[in-house]
Amino acid sequence: MHSPLSPMPVIPWTSSNPRTRPTSAIGLTIAVPRRSCVAPYPRHSPHLHSLLHSPPLSLHLPSSFLLARPIRYPSTPTPSWSVFFPVLIVAHLRPSRSTPVIVLLFDLIQELSMWVLSTARAELHSFRTPEEVPGGFAALSHTWNNEPEDGPPEQSFQDVRKIQKRCARKGTNPRDFVGEKIRRCCELAESHGYKWVWIDTCCIDKTSSAELSEAINSMFRYYALARICYGYLRDVPGLDDICHSRSQTEEFLVRSIWLKRGWTLQELIAPRFFLFLSKSWDILGSKADLAEVLEREHDIPATVLRLEVSHTEFSIAQRMSWFGYRQTTRVEDEAYCLLGLFDIHMPPLYGEGRNAFRRLQEEIMRQSADTTLFAWGGHHSDKDLRSCLLAPSPSAFYLSSAAYTPPQHNEEQAHLIQNDAALEYQDELQDEMTFSITPDGILAHIPLIVCGGQTFADLSWTDCWYKSRVLLALQADSSQRRRASRRPLYIVSVRETLRMTYTDPPSKSGIYTIRGRSASASWRTILIKHRPSPHRLPGQLSDPRTPSFIPAAPTQLALDTPFRFDEACIQRFMCQSRMGKVEVRNGQFCESRVVNLGNKPPPTAYIFTGGSVLFPHIIIKIGQCGQEGFPTGDQPWLPRRAPVWAKVHFVWVGRNDGPDITTKLSDDAEHDCWGDHIMKWSRLQKSFHVDRDLFDTVVEDKITLSFKRCPINPGGTLVLDASYTR
């Protein structure tokens, strides 16, 4: 009998009948009581034993996890269950003192494999691993045609299979009937001597979440093992359309949308031999040929593109910086497209939003000692995000040049002064930095420097450009949020323009000189905030998908509200006006829309700010007039409803004006009944103009307010749509 904490033997699958080959589970959750006895069953998961020592837990096992017959314990009866389908299983094991084991299986599918196309016929064939593809394979890197203007829609795995089956019945070649991109790629690869090609659009069965997960985690490996990779640039003219000069080719190439997509970063770095192709499938050059221009324009080192240096020789921050301002269709793909670059394997969870990138950083933190994971820029407008140790997106690392330069063993201990504050943590004094994730933040054992009333952390960063020491600026968390730990909680400083401070390396005696002041470091164990506060404004999501948050206006939530200004319309107006923020004033909920004659209730004001200094703040006010009214529908004995009015203010706010001017205008209910009452406008529409100076030229901008009756309450509610034109 095995102890619940001792490793259990791995029991491989054996069967002489190939028809009974087991299915495989890509996602598995095991809920295990503390004293349960669990048999590890994956063939290639040597670390599963240690993972099971801390139940309950959630495991994501590789596709090699097999569950096809009852698991047998040594010297124990066989459990009375067996499963081949995705169901909830309760297995009552019978060793002494054992308790029930509940196993939940997701996405049980056929045994996973790699699909490739034959270049001669564009037929799908499967191989167990990329290494088993005879003669190797070519790969295609491209941007998908998601819009009609991009080209014909991409053909999926199912589309190619249908063509293959139809041609098998008719005795024709499927390559003649697939889309042009697949056909041209097959023809080119065949002409170069390759019998197989891998194309992500049609060689992954995306209807299977298990196969999609396996492909996403294996993507870097697929491209790295390809004998040749073709980078198809659909927006770069062919050699016949442009003057055949290297400079002109480079000019078109660096502006290609291919270099602006997130997934193409690993597709550029992973392959050994990479050829760029024009939209007419002409060869423009290899990535080695164009390495200098790619480094100059996109900051990816030429030595990496020429395979003179491995990408793993660069720090985490430097590798993150290569992402630049690339874009992905799904926000989660910002994380998933970087998995291979950091040799991380984790299951994709579409729908988790920005949490995917935080999850990636947590996995990197667990597997790497490189602290430049925290060396991202501090220009983000949201202070809550800027105060976190983990970055909101890979774009936050843009132009980061921090390298991880840990000191030699025991060298730094001599530099650290064990002062009185450090003596409180005598049992934890070490010369090694450690980080672990807790609900309250990241528990960090790091050297801290207090200098001039400010706190800095030395995380062994060196700036590659200026060769200076880089310190992370911290400050005590002044919020009163409740937490379990009594350890001091810090946030990344939001007082400074930058979250990092550049200084000279410490002297041999361990003295730092920061802004003319001298100080020494001491080892401390502290908590550092690592994710945004869970506090949300009413109606705010933890991961807003819009560029800026639009606050809720409770006054619009009533069925019989006088007006509505939908979020989609507000967002569109913000994009048109280039405003980055909107504030709603006087938007409180009101049960009745009846206004007593003579009253002047404050209007609901939408204040748009955050644009360039070249543009004024915009205030759109909508209110009800207390000077006149009209009968309430077909019930004239009820109180009279006040008519709705609207107007627009353009406010040029100087540095010394403050918020008082916008507050005063927003609360002002004065208006022109004849000109501002909406029902008196032609077609319920009115335009407002503003002149502004742009480089000694007067430019006229126009805001148009258009109202229509609400389909939910056509007799009493007007719906606003605002547009901004220049």
C-alpha cells in the first residue's frame, strides 16, 4: 500500500487491439480530498506526483494523458468504473482509508496528431509528431483574410476535408479546387522540393478545443522544425509592379501589415530559413538578408534573425519589447502568441480577456529567475494599472532595454547592510531574490533602498543602452483595502513620471548614489501589488474591452426616461473626436420624469476630455425644461411632462482654469427654449460648430446631435446619436 504522499507507479496503456486505442484528454480537473490516494496515469508527466501533493488543484495535462480502462492500484481491487466519453465520473477506490475521487474530463477527442498538406495534391495527412513527417515540411506564415477587402475567406480544416472527399469520388486533384493561397503555397513548396506543407488555417481542426490548445502550445515548435518558412505579405507588390531595388523592397516590407500582427513575431523568430514573399508569390529575400532593416524598424536584433544568437540570450523584458505595438484579433492572443518565445505551456481560455497576459506573466515568474519581467514602462494613463508589478499587455514593454544581470554568488551579500529594519526578518535574510503569488500580492524577498523619503528595489537590472543600474520605484500602499497578510504592502510608484530610476551601480562597499543622496540596501520581505484593484465602478467590468471606461448613467435605466445615450454611440463619438475620457454629471436615477413648472433641474452632462491640447473639452448637456410642458399622452389629467432640450459647449481649458469651469457649465440649466428644445429641431437634428487654430489655420469642427424615438418607449423617450466631423 502506498502512502497518500508517496509517488505512485505510472501504469502505461497496453492493448493488442488497435481499435481500442485510448482517447486523450487535454483538460482535466481533479478534486481530491486531503487524504486521498490518487494514481498518476499520464505516460509523459513526471512532475504530476509532486503536483498532486497539494490538493485540491486543477491540472492541464498534455494530450498523452490516457484514460481508457480502470486504473489498477497495486494490491487493491479494480475500481468499478471505466469511461471513454466526456462525463462526470465518481470513482470509489477501495484501498484502506481512501476517499472518493471526483474526476471531471473535458474535450475527450481522438488521439491528437499533426496535420500537414501534401504539396502535390493538397490532401490532409496526419503524423504523430512533426519529427515524423518524412523529408520534413514547409510552413506558411501569413495574415488571415478576416475582411472582404483582405481577399477571399480562409479555408478551414473542414473545408479542405470536404474538397478532398469530393475529389476522391471524382478522381480529381484537390489542389486544383482549394483556394489560391493554399494552392500557390503548395506549388511553391513542391517546386522547392518539399512534399509536405503546414498552414495554420487548414491544418488545425479548430472545432476541437483540445486540438486548438495543442496547436497553440506547439506553434513555435512547428515553425522551428519547418525546413523552410514562407512569409506571405499580401500587401507588398510583386517584383513586376515595382522597381527592382533593395531599398524599395525594404520600404514596402517594413510597412506591411504582416509585421503589425502579434502571431507573426514567433513565426519570424522560430524558423531557421525564412523567405519573404510578395502578394504575387515572388521571393523578396530571406530574414537574414533583411535583418538590419527589421532591426532598425522593429527593434528585433539582427543577430537573432541570423541565428547568430539565440533569442533566449535576451532578457524577458527585451523579448517582450519585440512585440512592440502589434495587434491581435482577440485580446487573449496577446499572451498566447508569445508562449513559444518564453517556452511556456498553458491552456488557452478564450473569454478571459487581459487575464491571459497576467496568467502568462505568472507562469514566467514561476519558471524563470529573470526579474526584468517587471521592467515595463510607466506611461500608462491608468494609475491603477501603472501601480501594479505585472504589465497590462506586452505593448507596455515597448523599447524596454533592461537586462538581467544578477550578481555573483555571495558578492552582493557584502553590499547589503543588515540594519535594524532587516533584523526583524533574521530568519529570512538571504542573498537570493524570491517571488511568490499570494491573494494580497506578490510576496517578494528583495533588497530595498530608502533614500530621500523614497523606496527603491534593486532587482539586478542594467540598461543595455546607457549601462546604468535600473531601480524600481515603490511606495507604501495608502489604500485601506482589507487583506489577510500583515506584511507591508507596496505599490509601484505613481508619483514619478517613470516607474524606474536610473543610477550608477553601487560602490564596492554597497553604497548607492540616487539623485545626489547616498544610501545602502537591506533585504526585506514585502508584498507588492500585482494586479488592478478588484474595486469597480457601477457597471464596470474587471477587464473592459473598450479603450476607455464609460461610466453608467442611472437616469437612463428607467423605462420612461426622457432620453438615452447608448454606450456604443458614446464610444463612436469618442473615437471621432479623439477624446480619451468621458465623465457623466447629474446622471442620478429618477423615478419620475415629471418636472414642476418653474423649476430648473440640472441637466445630465457628458464631459469629454483627454484629447490633444489642440482640441477643446466637449460638454453635451441634455435636460428638461421647467418653463413649459405638454400633456402626458392620452391622459391630460396627469401632470404635464417637461420638454427635453440639448446643447453643446466647447471649453478651452488652460492650465490654471481647473475643473471649476466645466463643473459650472455642466450644472447650468439655462437654455434657449426656442433654439434648444429638441422637438422644435428640423428632423430632430441640430449641428454645433467650433473654430480652432491649427498651425496658423482656422479649422471648423462640427458636432451633430441627432435624436429619434426609442423603439422600447416611442411615446416618451428620445435616443441620442452624436457625431463629430472635421
